[in-house]
Amino acid sequence: MVIINAFLLLLISKTCLSQNLDQLFRKINEETGNFSSIAAHLAWESSVNPGNPELPVRAATYQKNRIKWQDRTCSELATLYSRQSLDSIQRRQYYLLCRGPKYTYDETRHTSALYEDLISIYSDAEICIPSDGANISINNPTQVEAAILDYLSNVKQFFNFEHGDPILFAAKIAVNRYFDNRNMLCLKGEEDFDKMMAFSRNGEVLKWLWLSWREKVGPPMKKPYRSLVAIENRAARRNGYSDIGASWRDELEIPQLRKVCHRLHKEVKTLYSLLHGVVRFYLRRFYGEAVPERGPIPAHLLGNLWSQNWEPLADLLLPQTIDLDESIKKMNWTVMHMARRAEDFYQSLGLPAMTETFWRESVFARENNSDTRCHGTAADMFQDGDFRLLYCSGTSKEDFYVLHHELGHIQYYMAYENQPALFRQANTALHETIGDTIMYGVLTPQHLNRLGLINDSLLYTYNSNENNHIDKEFNNIKNGNKQDDEKKQRFKRDTSKAKHTKELDNVLQEFKDPELFEDQKHEINEEDASKDTPKLFEDKDVTTDTIILLKQALNKIPQIPFSLIMDEYRWKYFEGSLKGDNEEFWRMALEWQGIAPPGFRGEEYFDVGAKFHVPDNTPYVRYFLSSFLQHQLFEKLCKASVFGRRSAEEPVPETISLTRCDIYGSKAAGKILKDFMSRGHSQHWSEILEETTGEDYISAEALNRYYEPLYNLLVKFVRAHNVPIGW
Ligand SMILES: [Zn+2]
């Protein structure tokens, strides 16, 4: 009887405790939601209207309350946790709430000021040159390029070569405003600089842009960044981490993240090296000796301010490309058209439309307030249906991509809206994955045709020699049919004489199918380095699909080593294990990306800070991981679309190329996405991945399958023209 009574008492007290705990967690979630909402409004306001004088006071009050609340809550939960009173869901909520660096109030005040310093150095960067009274529009890149050239030639006239490199000198005097001229042409922010980096093909202009940007934003960041990291490290150690990098890595919940990243990088290194070698080959044809035959590619010649996206070089590699920017222009699309089309893609999968608040509150252009900080952001305001986009969009293909990307985040916010507040977030690598996954569907020839961006004849070029529209374009009057045949014959001859280079051997050792390259041990054909630049693809291989795939690869593959360096570098910086900050950055860029800066970069610079996410203090390895995850997810969506059911286990039939997997309208694919996103942070990412895609790990297999047709064409070209690989 006594035993039964004790048992009953225990049962009652356990039930009471669990009821109390339920109540406690309901309250914690409610409070978390309130804090998140205040934080979201503060962040929104500081991006849209950074000069608002009320902001610092509001931010201080928020931080004070939040720290007090969080300290109290976390110590209460720690006690319950150590008594093993929490169930698995509560344990996860406790972990999510209480992990990460633990700041004191003074520290948050100090870090807020430092963030503000850093981000304003970056966002407000403006560099002006005299423009001699000419009325130059910053939106006319031809005019801007001419003005820069003019400026450079003026500087050179007065240049004393004791000053060293004239272009660097021209960058320094522009950045330090050593001239006073009423007519100035000003490039403002990363948008203006990157636009010109993508446009110009003048080595000196590119070098000036590249140097000026780094001259302007890097050096002033050095000191505040170091102070910021010192505080962050202290706060991270207070919560048991060795440094802030360890805390960043913990956020991703991948044990031995560094090892995993290195493994993934290795799995794509062959593809990257092939692309790198071929791009270098064409850049050398264009820029001559400025580009080495075998060494690293000069970073400023890759079509992008950070060398992370080489798509603007596509026309150097292909005599005829598909220019989606042009198509968009011809269609007269506005930013609103593009946003509506992005929304439509998600809706076609059965996902919800954007909310009324979204259309009312989002900012799509710089509009009246020119101070607005425009780097693309999707915001969850933690209030009913209040999700917003901040992106000063143009109407290029890249803008179309960013809109899909950001809407992917908003779809995520909407999908987990009904989770408790602590689960209204997700693993950041998964969060970055949705929009990019969708983009593989958008960039199928079928969808581009549906959007009116490519015409019917381009739609049907796949694997077809006859009626091949692009073939026809290539076989135009210039070549004539006969000449074309001769070229084909010569190409065949050259191919059979090509040599399997040593460098390629080294790279390809890692590739799983080395026999692909046997029978290639022939003599070098000296004449092969011939007068005209060889075509990347044989005519029969030039299809809409291969062009789109090459452009995708140029856009996406260079991001992979770049995104790894951004965090590997910072992890080392946080640990204090770098020897020479800037030097080490370029050592890593050389090793992983095979690129080199135009000229010596000493320790007075801080070149990593030339990328937004450093002053913004956002971890970057999430994008690296997403590069792989988006292919895993896309392949799963592709299968669901092909078979019409979400649980299809069969592989995608060989007759359906992944680059032609038109997922638009597939409700089965939409169900997978909904399931994937609606779980938010309620489970470990690997469980979510396994339960929705059948794989609980991140791998490069799907990515390599996607690019396989291009891989084979690149290998063929490298063999045929004896293109050096490696650096
Ligand atoms: Zn994103």
C-alpha cells in the first residue's frame, strides 16, 4: 500500500512537473517570438533607414532586456536539464535557445558600434574620378569604362614611375580624393563595382576597379574587425567554446565540419580544375601574356569583384551564347514582373503565394532613401503574415536568380510559421538551399521557353544535329558549309593527336573513372596552338542545354572553393592561427581557387573584408554546403516530377537529363519541399534530409551527375587541345 501510494505520488508529481514544463516552454516560446519580432524590426529599420536617430536607443533597450531574460531562462533550463526532467523536444529547444556566444550588456553595446562601423565602411564605399564635364550615367557601363580609361591615361601622363604601379597609384589617389573637381563620376557600393567587373574586358580598367575597391574598404576595417573578434571570442568562451569559430561551426550541427568540407571539396576538385584550366586557356587567348599558361589566374580577370562567379566570361568561351539579360530586356520585364514570376514558380508546386504584407512592405528598389543598404535580405518579422524582401533589384538574369533565392527563404518562413518560436528557424545550410534548388528548375529550356525567354527553336536543340538552331547560327555565312566541314575534319585530326598532359593526370587521379583518359598518349600537336581559337564544343555538342549548363557551371562551381575559403580563413583568424593575415588569405586563394592578386598584397590590406559577409559578420560555409544540398534536393524533386509521386525510389531515367528536368507544376515535388521546410528547426538537419530525400548526409554525387555532360565535353576539349590543368 505504501509502495502504491508512493508510486501514485510520483506519478502525480511527474504529471504536474510535465504540465508545468509544458507551460514553461509555451511561455519561453512566446517570449522568444516577441524578442524575435523586435529584433527583426530593428534589423529592418537599420537596413532601410540606417540614419534613424532613434535606432541606437531602441537597440540598447532590446539588448538589455534580451540578455537579462536569456540568462535567467537558460540557467533555469540548465537546472531542469541536469535533473533530466526535459523531454527530447524540450531538450532541443533548450539547446537552440542557449547555444552560441554569451555576451554581457556592455559587450553587446560595443559590438553593435563595431558592426555599424564595419558595415558602413562597406555599404557607403564610394570612389570618384574626375569626368571632365561629360555627363556620364553610372548605368551606362560603356561610358563609365571610357571615363575610367581616360582617368588612367591622365594619371599615367603625370606619373612618376618611382611610385610603382601606375594603376595602383591611380587607385590610391582616387580613394583618397587627391583631386578636387566639380565634375566627378562616382561608383557607389558593391553593385556599381561588380557591374563594371562583369562588363569590362579592359585589363587596366578591371585592375583599377579591383584595386580601388580593396583600397577603399579593406584597410579601415582592420582595426574594428580585430576588436570585434576579440569580444566575440570572449563571449564564445563564456559559453564553453574555444573561440567564436567553434560556435559558428556548432550552429550547423555537423560533427567534424572541417573534415566534411574538405572531403566535399575534394569531390568537386576535378570538375573545378577542368573549368579553371579551360577558362585560363580562353583568357590567355584574349589577354595574352597577362594570363599564365599554367599558373594561377589573375583574380581581376574573372568577371567578378571576388572571382566567385565567372558567368560573365561565357561569351569568351562560346562564340554564341544564350543571353538571358538581353531576352529579359526585349520582354520589357520590370522588377515586379520578375518577382511575380518567381512567386508563380513556387505556387505552381502547390506552395503559397506571397502575403499581402509582403507586397506592401517589401523594398524592391532604392527609391527615395538613397541610404538604404541593398544587399538582398529576406525578413521574417514574426508577426502574422509579415514577411518581407529587401533587394534593390535590377532586371538582369542575376537579379531574377536573387529574387528566386530570397523567395525561397520566405517560403521557408511561411512553411514553419506554425512551429513554436524556437523552431521558427532552420539549419542555415538548408535555408540557403531552397531558392537555388528551384533555380535549376527555372533554368531548364522548357521553363525558359514557358517564360518566353528562349524561343521554340532553341527549346528543341537538345541532342539533335538536324534542325539545330544554334548549329545553323554557327554555320552562318562567315564559315560557309564547306569551311565548316573542313574545320570539323581538322578538329577530328587534332583530337586524335592530343596528349594526355601530366597535370591532367594529377588532377584526374582522383576521378573515379580514369580509364576514360586512356588511349591518349600521343604526341603533342604543336600546330594545335593554332591561329584561331578552337571552339569549346564541337558543333554537334552546341545545344541550348550545353550552353545553359556551361553558364551554370561558370556561375556555380567557382563559388565552391570561394565559399570554403571565406570561413576557413575566418576560423583560422578567430583561432589566432594565421601567420600574416592578408598573405595567408592569398595563400589560401592560390591553393583552393588557383587565383592570384594583380600585384603584391601586403599586410596593410585586409582583402577578405572586400566581401560583404565579413563586415556583416555572417558565416559563409552555409553556402558551401548548400552548393551540394541543392543538387541532392533538386534530384529528389526531379524524380517526384517524373514519376508523379513524392516517394519515387527509382533513379531518374537516363533519357531525362537533369538539366531538362522541368519540375514546374509538380505538386509531388511541392509536397517534398513543404515537408522539408515545415519542420523548421524541430529536428536535426540530417533527420529532415533523410525523411524527405532519403539521404542523411551531404555529398557531391548529385552535383557531379548534374554536370556530367559538361564534364565529358570539357575533358574532350582538354584532351583535344592539350590544355594545361592545375596551377
Ligand atoms: Zn540566402
